[in-house]
Amino acid sequence: MVRQVGASQTPTQPGEEPNPAYTGAILTAEATPSQLYAWYGAQLKARGFVPAVDYRPGSQTSGRAWQIHHRVQVQVGVFNPTFLRPDLGIDVTLRPGDIAYEAVLVGYPPGLPKD
């Protein structure tokens, strides 16, 4: 684990749904992105999650998401390591074959996320 991440639900404009709460971590793994997503996908499918629309920041080169009950999502995104320092202030030394990624659990208000 490189760093824990998370935030409480925050308000938006009146009449709009709030920004969701989330918790997770920035991690490293000796894997390819495909292997990482396959592992998360298998673990989450076994728990009743289904694939969802993936939204990711520009510092991530790829990502996948899974949801359950239309209110809870797990989002996994692989970082472009050159963006970690300037975008997030994180220095990570990756060994050959390692990737840096973020895995977060997101809790949406009822009715979200919208596809």
C-alpha cells in the first residue's frame, strides 16, 4: 500500500445529488492491468457485483468498475506512473513488471450511479 484515500460525501449545487463518499488505497502489484482487472472481477462477481461504467481521472491509463445494488461501486484504475508525482504528490518506485493502481469503494445516494 502506498497511500490510503477517501472522502466523505460532499454537497453540490442545490437540487443536485451530492458527491459520493469513498474509501480505498493507492497500491502497487506485480501484475499486468489485465491480470489485475481479472482478479478483481472474479472476486467481486463471486460477491454479486456486476460490471459498471468506469469513470477515471486523466492520471489513470485504464480502469474498470463493478457495482451492486446500484449504490455501491468498486472502482480500480491503473496509473500512468509519470503522473503520480505532479498530479498526486506521490513518489513510487516500481520494479519491472509492477503497476501502481487505485482501488476504491464508492457509496452513492439512492438511485445512483446513472449509466
